Amino acid sequence: MPDISPITLAIDTAAPRLQLGLLLADGRMDVSVDEIATGHAELIFERIAALLERNGLGYGELDRVVTTTGPGSFTGLRIGLSAARGIGLARTIPVVGVSSLVALSLAATGPTTVLLDARRGEAYLQVFSGPGEALTGGAIMPMEQARAAVLAGSALIESAIVDIALVARYGARLDPASHPPEPNYIRDADAKPQTAARIERLGT
């Protein structure tokens, strides 16, 4: 008897793309990709509806939603996360979050370092022993230090574009309780709130 996959919608808006993947119960995959840097909010539900319709499905047939959580574009991430959470809430189905660094590692076949340009002379870095198998946590550091940290013999992934089909298949088997759809910014916010101590020192 063939395995039956949970019907899973995957969403990625962390990079300058709107990517959707639909994993069907029989294991087949369908994807939708728009090369856009902005305008995700205006297109996302239209594209989801079209993807479902061409596979003879509606929102009611979805079993779970998977979304990348960053690091990436703040605005893009917010749109993807909001859409995923909204669908999950409306349909009462699990929503799974997958770090974009983990998602990128899924294309690897062995030891891999994911290194993404974080701008300002910095990089996001995470090391994996295999697809989705993290050896380190995601970190941000100066670009030169990040390049020096790439393990010898490790493949290097520097593209921010995930394979949405791999994300859908990976997320379909994750435990939602341990993979919540929460943003993974890694870099601290630039604006830090004033503490009482700081305000007092400034006044003295």
C-alpha cells in the first residue's frame, strides 16, 4: 500500500521570490514561482488559489502549511508568516516553520555550510552534516570571519533561493510543536528600547 502524504502547502517569501509548493497525498508535487522583490501581499492568495484549483483542491483539503521563517526580507517574511498562520487558524490545521538556513541545506547531499550575505559586511552562517541536520545554530558574524569558518570539505551554499518542493516534503513530516511559525531574524533589531538605567544616566 503506497504511503499517503499529508496534503501540504509550502510558502517562501524570504527572498525576492514568491514561491509556493503543494505536496499532494500521492506524493506528487506542484509549484508556483513568481520572481518579485515586492508585491507579495497582493499576489500570494491569488497564487495559492490558482495552485489549489489546478490540482482540484480547495483550502478545506489542506492538512498542514509550512513556511520559511528567515533570515530574509523583513516585509517578505511578515507576509508569508501571516498568510500561513491565517490559513492554519481558519482551517484548524498545523502550521510548521522552517528556518531559511535549514531550508537551503535541504539541497545538499553531504556536509554543507550555508552562508548568506546579511549586508553591512556581515553574513548569516550555519553548518550542516547533511540535509536539515544542523551542526551549529544560525549565527551572524563579519563576512571575513564567516568565510574563514567554512569547514574544509564542506559544500558551500550562498544562494538565498530555497527549493520549495524540498521544503514542502521536509515540513510535511516535522512536529509542529517543535517547529513553530516564528520569525528567525538572527540579527538583533537596530532600534533598542531605552531602559530606565540609560535614561537616568543621560539625565545626570
